[in-house]
Amino acid sequence: MATVYIYSSASASQVYTLENGKAIRINGGANVADKHLWTPKGVRTQVSEDDVKMLEKHPTFAAQVKDGYLLVSREKDDASEVADKAKLKADQSAQKTKEEYKV
């Protein structure tokens, strides 16, 4: 079974309950400083090909992909680099950057 990666720019984890009753958790933590004060632009969650097929049918998941908060990929890369290259949007819970404080 193939492995699929979901890249997320969400600050909080999201749980999607699928039609078959299975719950899939997509990791959050993007744009939030960790205990080392490192602030990743994106996070990665590994799921199966079957799971991603069901996730793509979930209306909230599909909307978040369309709106640029999630990215589905078959490639395993650094999550922050993927989020930056794909221009994933930070959600409303993201910590303010220095540039935002200057405004």
C-alpha cells in the first residue's frame, strides 16, 4: 500500500471522521513556536492511499485543500519547505510575525 503525505499549515491538529466511522488526525503545529522556539511553516502527516481517498471525499478536508491550508503529496519532503514552496496559507491561529507587528 502506497504512502501519502498530507502537508498542513494549520496551527491545531484536525480530526476528520470518515463515512466508515474511522477518524483520521492530521497534525497541526505550523506557525506556532515549539519548546526550542522554532516555528515551522508546515507539518507533515503520513496516511495510507486508502485513507486519502476517503479524506478527499470529506467536505471539510476538500475545502481546506482547495483553500490552500492542506496539500496532498506522494513525496516525503521537509514540511516547512513544502509549505513555503506551495504557499500554504497560515490559519487564523498562527502566531504573529515581526512583519505583522510592524504594521
